[in-house]
Amino acid sequence: MERRQYDAIKKERNETAITGIIKGFFYLSLAGVVYFLVFFNANKLTGLLTAKNFFAPLISMSIVVLVAYLLGTGINKLIKNTLEQALESQKMREE
């Protein structure tokens, strides 16, 4: 691979890495907002979750799945980009 091609790929990868890191922090901040809403509205949620209808498990499981998705996606974006950068630097050292 020519040096010019490698520089073009590296520049493109850096742009996607920055975008991935921004997306990761965005997902983590959304998870923080959900936690904030849950904990500051705990009295209302407790009333809903202790009700004897089918909405209680539906609400609790949807909150759990939403927060797990947001945290998992955010951490995935951050780790993926840092691992790609580490692998790229290792390839450069091997060449």
C-alpha cells in the first residue's frame, strides 16, 4: 500500500473515530438522563410498579432494557475506537 493511500485511510479513520467517540459519550449521557429521570421520579414509579396490573412489569423491563441498550452502545462505541487505534499503532510498529 502506498503511503498516500495509507494517509487517506488514516484520515478517514480518524474522522470516524472522533464521530464514534462523540456518539459514545452521547449514548452515555442519555443513559445518565434516564437514570436522573428514574431516581428523581422514584415515588411515582414506585406507585406504578407496585400496582397489581400488567403495566408494572412492562414499565420496569422497558426501563431496564433502555438503560442497558444505552450503556452498552455507549461503551461499545468508546472501546471499539480505542481498540482500533491500538491495533493501527501496532501495525505501524510491525511495518
